[in-house]
Amino acid sequence: MKQKAEANSVILVECCGVLEELCGGSEYRLMFPRMPVTIATVVERLTNECPAARDMLERSACAVGDRIVSREQPLQHGERLVLLPPVSGG
């Protein structure tokens, strides 16, 4: 698990599928100075940390718990955001 420290409020990010490879791991602990923080802000931060994943992160669905959620949704300390890249198949 990679850790990017700035403050005390933590959001856990789980990268699924190809994002795990592009981001260099399946989980991140991102710290923010204030809560709540929007999912869009979390994804932007991860994009800055993993520029190779930019295109895939922009197209990925976001889930909290068992729900797909909007990027405008606020997250609180300790919540887990799951990033689900688009899938293709036959």
C-alpha cells in the first residue's frame, strides 16, 4: 500500500483492473488537510500521483460501499473509494 502523507484525514482508494497496474498498486492512502473532500478531488490527486493512468482514471466509475456514486459526492475520513475502470469484452 502506497502512502502519500500531507495531513491527518485519510481516504482509502482501491484501484481495480488495469488501474492497479497503471497506478503501481491496488491501494492508496491519500491524506488531505480537511474533510469532507469530493471524489473528484481524490481522483485528481491520484491522477497527479499516477500520470500514466490519467485517461483510465477519467473514464472510471467510482463506488463507495456497494453503490456507484457521482464524483461530486463528499467523502469523510476513513472512507474507501473504489475505482472501476471500463471493461471491454466480446
